[in-house]
Amino acid sequence: MARKQGSHADITGPKVRQAALALFARHGFAAVSMRRIASEVGVQAGALYLYTPDKQTLLFDLMRAHLVELLADWQVPDGCATAALEAFTRHHIRFHLDRSDLVFIAYMELRNLEPENFRVIEGLRKIYEDQLESILKRGVAAGDFAVPDTKLATLAIIAMLNGVTTWFREGGRLDRGAVEGIYWDMVRKAVALE
């Protein structure tokens, strides 16, 4: 079958990923067919296989690309643990505010990954979580933080920070800077010495 007129790999490939992301976030991975993704993009269903071997690979690639980009964008700063924790908090919010669909599928669609894909995504998530946990451990060792279980605190902080993507709307009551500041204050109080 001939390629649809005006279809180009450098244009259609990203459109396929964007359509899949939006549909997975809105309807759930299991409810979205390749035919539905193709319809959203405006190509024949068979044309999708020029860009991805299957729906599972599409989901995996979206999750992996998100985590790889997140890890590449975040660098643990030198200095005291408190400054590093503030930098982590602000970076996490800044990075994810415009990626709410990716945050949603990264947590809600993990169950739909095949075992090998799941292991890869879990490994990437662990790298990111370990960076936050190392900041918390450094703060505990320095006597700056009171955290009885750094792993639990790591997961709780990330869950709290991810929550902002469910309610934040541009032009709403709070701007991005205010949201970052309030979340940083909550994180700081969560780990502070009593």
C-alpha cells in the first residue's frame, strides 16, 4: 500500500507517539487499538507498523523515552543535602508539569508491560529514585534530616510531587513558581528535624 500523501517518517512517527500517549492516558492502554491510533493520526492502520512493531512496543518506548529524558535532564547538585533536595523538588515539578499524560501512563500502565519491558522501566525508575534517596541519606548522615526510612520517604516524596500533574492548570490560582515554592516547603517540613 502506498504511503498516504503528505506522510513523512519525521512527521508521522512523532504524531503516532503523541496520539498513542494521549489515547493511552485518556482511555487506558487496553482500550486503545492500533486502528484507533491510526485514525487519530490520519493514516491507515497498517501504516503504523512502519513506525512501531506493536502496541506494547509503543507503550514501552513512550515510558522509556520519558525516563531517559528525565535522567538526562537531572543532575544531582553538589553542596548540602537541603539544597540538593530543594533542587530535586523544583526540578521534578518543572520537568513534569507539561508531561502529565506521561506521568499518568508511567504509573497507571506499568501493569500492561511485558515482563522484560517492565524490568527495564523499573530499572530506570530505580536509578531516579536512588538519586533522591541518596540525597535523603546524605541529609540524615549530616544531621539535617529526620527520616526514619529513606526508601519510604523517597517513594512518598515522588508520589506527592507527581500529584501536581493531576490538578495544575496554566492560568489557574497558582502559577508554576508558587507551586514549586509550596511543594518545596511541604517536602522540607516532611524531612525536617523536629
